[in-house]
Amino acid sequence: NVLVTGYEIIFFWVARMIMMTTHIVGKVPFRDVYIHGIVRDHEGKKMSKSEGNVIDPVDLIDGIGLDELLVKRTTGLRKPETAPAVRKATEKLFPEGIPAMGADALRFTMASYASLGRSVNFDFKRAEGYRNFCNKLWNATNFVLMNTEGQDCGQDETLPLAYTFADQWIIGKLQQTEAAVAEAFETYRFDLAAQTLYEFVWNEYCDWYIELAKVQIQTGCPTTQRTTRRTLVRVLEAILRLLHPIMPFITEELWQTVAPLANAKTGDSIMLAAYPVADQDKIVPAAFDKMGSLKELVEEVRKLRGEMGIAPNVKAPLFVEGGSELADLLKYLPALARLTEAKLVDKLPEAEDAPVAVCNGARLMLKVEIDKVAETARLTKEAEKLQKALDKLNAKLTKPGYTDKAPAHLVEKDKADLAELTDKMGKVEGQLAKLKN
């Protein structure tokens, strides 16, 4: 058994309960004591209705208008004369009242705060972020359902399957997530459980695997499509079970539709479904390595786009020289890096003004026609901006006594910033020289 309490009640009350129960019934009442922190207002003050700084959880869940909120916060004050100040502070903090966050977003927020014994100042922006997380999960599920409902999702276990490295990677990441969440719950680190789930769902499943799955469904053979749909629904179904203790309402709603597609619905509620358990045998190191190469490849292409100043809505072809081992990754790049194509070539096209990146031994080049006048103007403006920043830092560092009297960490930071700016200036000047030639 576990006792859950705040640290302000420790030590005597807990010790008294243990000794009294042991004395009367001969048994220790609980073996673990979970000590939670205190949720304070945004200024770190303890919430009190008599002080007018309480945040009602119901108001966070359902939302509340400013007028009604002002009445609640100025009623029952310990010092009625402070009502105008409370009213003014409330209007400043909530000019339009409190928007509805929903129960799941609030629960996830509180789980993310639940580090052992640590008091926290409630941050509305954080709650809004987790409300966005709920929306992300809902939208991701809608996408999966659009591509799987009424389709072959591998429900027939006798049909052949062909897992790509992307499928193996996300399945392996799921096992790692399940293991990390189990350890977090075992050690009462609900904040780590929430953080792990957030990063896996948003960063790995939504931002990466769903995008890869789109390519596989569009270009793959029937067996690859079946396997991709199967992976999409089964990983999502496991995600919903993992999230359920923290976000019970949205996960129940979505699970009712997703579970049958994953051959997983065995009861009337997700509450009756088994909690996911990690299977280390499903982790394929080679798939992780290949996914790492793909991520590195995408990152280098995005850097090239940024270096060349290519607008997000402009697509360009990518040429890859000497990267035969990357050949099966190229089909994913147009969707991930906004390209018209990604082509393996024996030699890069001749282009004096096009920068070349190196990734895993391959040379990458984006071929795009540049408006030299406009690009020269843009780079000249950037060079002027960088020069101003360099002049300011140089003046600071050469000021008599600064490097001797200023804290060492600040001086080191200034020197690092100077080196970074100098590097950027060199690249800009190099591009300008190419354009002039």
C-alpha cells in the first residue's frame, strides 16, 4: 500500500499513523510514502481563497469568463479591502478569462509537474501546450483511421508481412518507451513518465513515423502497405493504453475505434485492457542505425535549404553523389525535406554557386535557379547585420579590464558567440564572392 501526502504533513503525522496502526492491528499500514509538492500560483505564492489567488481546476477544465472569475476571486477575501488589487491582478493575468483546457490536458500538466517533493508554480502556457498535445493525438488518430479503416491492416494473421526499417524502428522505440514508462511508474516519477510519452508520441510517432508511413502507403507493394497499416494502428493502440492512466478520457474515446483495427479489443473499455509490457526482442539495432542515417540526411538537406535561403514553399531537386548505401532512403526525402526528387548520380551537376553538404560519405547538392540580384541583396543585408553584431562583441571584449573583471563564464560565452558570428560571416562572404564571380 502507498500513502500519498504533502511534505508539510511529514514527519509526525505519518509516523503516528504507522505506529498507531501497527499497535492496534499488528500490521504496517503502508510501505511507500509518496510525497508530492505544492502547486503554487504563477508568483510562487501558496494558493488561498482568502487571498484571491486560487486556480480552480474546474475552471481550467471547462474555462470561465472574466466577469465570473472576478466574482469568484473577490468573494470571501480575508481582507476585503484588497479586492481592487485582486481584481486588477486577475484582469492582468486573465484579460479574457481562462480558456477551456480539458481534463486530460490538466491531468497531463499535473503529471509533468509531479517530481518528488518539488513545489511548482502553475504555468498556463504549459497547460496550453499539453492541450495542443491532446489535439496532436486526436489529429494523428484521424489520419491513421483515414488510411486504415476499411483497409487491410494485417488483421488476418496468416497473410505475409514485410517490415521496413522504419516499421522496425518505431516498434523498437515503442518497446524502449514502454520500459522507460514502467520504470518511471515503479519509482513514482510521474513527470518522467509524462515526458517520455510526450516525446515518443509527438517527436517519434507523429513527426517521423507517420510521415514515413505516408510514403510507404503511397509507393509500397500490397504487402508493404499491409505491414505499414498494421504498424500504424498497433503502435497507436499501444500508445493509447500507455497514455490512459494520465489521459483517461481522450484515450478511451479513441481506443474504441482504433482497437478493433489492431485486433486488440477484448473488453468494453480500455480500462480492462492489459497495460503494455516491453519486449526487448523487438528492438532491431540495424533499423535504429538506418533511421539515424535518414535523420542525418534530412537534417543536412534542411541545412542546405537554409544556407541557400530557399523558402519553405519552394521545392528543389536533390542530387546525391557516392551514396549508394543511402539509395533506399532517398524515396523518403521529398516528403521530409520538400524536394521535387532525390536522385543518385555518378557526379554532381556543375554549379559554381551551389553549396555541397557531406553526409555518411555522400555529397549532397540542391539544384535551384537563384535570382542573383535578389540573393546578393539578401546576403548583403545579412552581412551588414552580422558585422554590427561582430563590432558590438569586439568592442565589448576589447574594452579595458572587461576580460579581467567580468565573470569567466560570461567572457567565455562572448568569445564563443564571436567565433560563431565570425564563422557565419565567412560563409556569407563566400557566397557573395561566388555570386559576383
